[in-house]
Amino acid sequence: MTRAFRSGPRPRVTKAMIEDQKKAKIKRAFRSDDAYKVEAKKGGFIKKAIKKPGSLRKSLGIKKGKTIPKSKLRAAAKKPGKLGQRARFAITLGKLRKK
């Protein structure tokens, strides 16, 4: 298999052009990180991820204000459907908390 090559003179690449490309790349990287930091400060994704607060507690039959025992949470995490999804998500959120 042969490669098709461009005909004509090769474009000149100067040191200034390379530096400009590097600076632009760095700016793009910082811009995306800053946007992520702002989103994290707002506290958005966890609030939006919990659609029905208290539904896991209700389905497990635990009174309002009481904590869910880890044993019940682990048992519920093995079950299929929404109950299992909510229990697994609760375990994940428990790992995120600072101790």
C-alpha cells in the first residue's frame, strides 16, 4: 500500500509557531479544569443524581431520621432493580464523605 504525499514545498514551522501552539494548548487545559472546579463548587452533580430523597430508606422500612445499618444496605445492594441501584449509590456516596 502506498501513501499519497503532498506535492509542493513543505510548510515552514518556526519556533514562535510551536510556542504559540503550546500556549494555546495550556490555556485550553486550564479553561476546562476551571470549568470543572466551578461545577464542583456549586455542588451540582450529587444533588441532581438523587431524584427521590428518602425512597431507599422508605423501601427498607427504616424510620425517618434514623441511619440505615450497613448490613441492610449491603443486602439491598445485591438485589436487582431500583432498590439495588439506590443501595449501591448510597454505598458510593458514603465513600465520598470526608472523615
